[in-house]
Amino acid sequence: MIEAALMNKLEAMAERHAELERMLADPEVIADQGRYRALLREHGSLSKIIPDYVRMKDLEARQAEAQSIIENEDDRDLCQLARDELQPLAVELAQLTGQIQRGLVEDDPDADRNVIIEIRAGTGGDEASLFAADLFRMYSYYAEKRKWKPEILNSNPTELDGYKEITFSLKGKEVYKRLRYECGGHRVQRVPATEASGRIHTSAVTVAVLPEVEDVEVEIKEEDMRIDRMRSSGPGGQSVNKTSSAIRITHFPTGIVVSMQDQKSQHKNLAKALTILRSRIYEKLRSERDSELSQQRRKLIGSGDRSDRVRTYNFPQNRVTDHRINLSLYSLDTIMMGELDPVIDKLIEYDAEQKLKEL
């Protein structure tokens, strides 16, 4: 049986679903592509739950009718038929209730979005840069297993084959759903290749995961930004450095700054920079919208702030520890090869439990 508060939420969702269907048929809404796509995404999210809710209401009505026959009818055969119907109705209702609850906690209109991931080396010098490259490879291996398509958008490599920073996109099914928990600080403990005495060093890398948005979803006014064009700076000798193709965009309302220099074409760098800027703005708005989340869930999914320490990778112990759910796995070697599901599945499961408690 679903509690009254949850039933009220479902009723409100059903009303909103019906309202969205009317709005999506309105020619004025269809003409506004940005609004239309946003409403279509919301409608699609609700459509995963509403059919089960309608089925549940029908089953409850049949259950009430059968119970009424048992209590008020004198016809034995009719009462027996009603009793025979009650048991399968109760079983189906229980299954449907669980399905609806799972649907409610998994309901996220951004779940199927592609993502932009930014990895930056923090404290630790060269070792932090090398670990940034290790994390990029880890996510690339995971993407390959999931059949997601990666694309490097921007990078700042070091002479030791590390990255001071690297930004890349991943496109595929449920990318944001599975990688949103990677936001925050990732700490590594190991003996650097450059350490002669064999001492274990601790370095830090930060990760941001941004849901990718379409142009029409986030409007960026020309007067709200400044675009600076400059000569690319990177390892010498590359053709990318011979033209003034680098781009830096400053967005005044949010203070967000995006730099891009990977492409030889200034036009391509500008297009990619705008893509990243839109995603950062969208994530900022999303974070503000979700600021009233319970303390437990905010502790889990984080604020998206790079200062949140989320995970430690201890190489001498072959251990990965996710600090948000106190999970330690002694399989660092396979995790670095892209076997991330054992960690991500636990994070999704824990987040769902907290959402269900809130509901």
C-alpha cells in the first residue's frame, strides 16, 4: 500500500502529465523549440510512471468492488468468485507498488543526457597530472564497456604524459545517470615513478560531470559574455600554436570562464567552448534548484564542488574507498581498467534508498 503523501505526489504527477499533453499539442508551444523540447523531456520522464499509476488505480477499484461483493452479497457463487479474484489482485498490486516506488526514486529527466567531464590536476605536481591521465583512461575504458562514444574537447598535457586538465564528452545511454556521482575530489596514494626513496605520496585530482544540453535549452545572450581570441599555448612545435585559434569566453551573469584551444579552427574552438559553457550554466541552475535536498543526499551526490572529497585510490593496498557510503573494494587494479560498476551500482542503490525515505 502506498502512503497518503506518496499518493498525493502521484496524483499531482498525473495532473501534470495530462497538462503537458495539452501543452505539447499547442502550436505556440511547438513553435518555441527550446520550451517544446524541455516539456517533451519532462513528459517523457513522467510517462515512465503514469501508466503504472493508472493501472494501480484500476486494480484498487476492482479490489474494492470484490470486497464489497463479499460483504454485501448473499449469492455464494458470486462471493466465491470475488474471493478468488482478491488474491491475484493483491499480488499484482504489491508488485506494481514496488515498481512505482522504484520509478519515483529513479525519476530524473537528466538521466539519459550525454555528459561533459572535466578532470583537473590538484595538489601533487607531476604525480597529480599523471593521475589525471589515469582517471581519463579509467573513464575511457568504462565508456568502451558501455559502448559510449568519447570525444576530447580540450586538454593541457604535460611533458610526462599527464594532464594538467582535460575535458571530454561521453555520448550514449544513461551516461549522466551512471557518472553523476563522480563529481568531486579524487585522492591517490602511491609511490610516484619519480620517487627514488620509495615513499608514498598523496595527490589530488578534481572531477566535474556536467549534463550536456542543447543550444535551445540554455540561452546565452551576446551582451552577457566576452569572447577573447588568442594564440594557443601548448607543447612547442604543434601546428595548433601557429595561429591565433584559442578561445576564452567569460559569462558575466555567472562568472563562468571557459577556455578552448584543442582545435586548429577558431570556429570549432568557439563552438566547443559554447557547448561547455551551456552545460556549466545548466548545472549551476540545477544545483540551485536542488539546494533543498536532504543533508544525506547532498552528502552523497555532493554539490558538484571540486572540493568535495569523494574517493581515495590506495595503490599499495590495491584499495578504492568511496567516502560517501563507506565502501572499500580491494580491486583497484580492475577498477582502473574500467570496472566501475561495483562502485557506481552501490552509489545508485544508496541514493535510491535516501530518495525513497524522503518520499
